[in-house]
Amino acid sequence: MSTLEPERGTGTGTLVEPTPQTSHGDGDHERFAHYVQKDKIMASALDGTPVVALCGKVWVPGRDPKKYPVCPMCKEIYESMGAGGDDQGKGKGDK
């Protein structure tokens, strides 16, 4: 989504492209394991690209997700998809 912000006094505008907010550090006060497609996690591990969880969180995985509780929003979305708890095509990443 782009926004057009007019510059003052010139009558023209500047196109502003939003950038995803990624989390890289230990400063995060809340930590959850998030549901992400397995192929996206593999690609991220190879090239360092950010992933998007079911809840919309964008970050570069780097921690063991088994050490954190599952994000309640991701869990709710995953269960509403009718997944049946078989983890096929989905993996847990970390925050």
C-alpha cells in the first residue's frame, strides 16, 4: 500500500512505500512461536528474507521455536483453517 504525501508549497507529492517491520534483536519483550509455511522458513534460512506468520508478524527467524509458546492468534487462525492438527505445509518459526 502506498500513500501520497504532498510536499509543502510545491504542489507535488512524494510516493512513500512502506517497509515491513522486522524483528532482529533481543529487545522483544514478547516471544511466541508463529505459524509460517515450511517452504518460506527454508527460503529464509538460505537467503535471510523475512517471513510472514499467519497473524501477520513479519520477521527473520533465528531462534528455536520449541522454546516459546505458540502465538494465540496464529493458533486460532491455523485451527480455523481446518488443518486438523497435521502440520502439513506449516511450520513454527520464532519471534
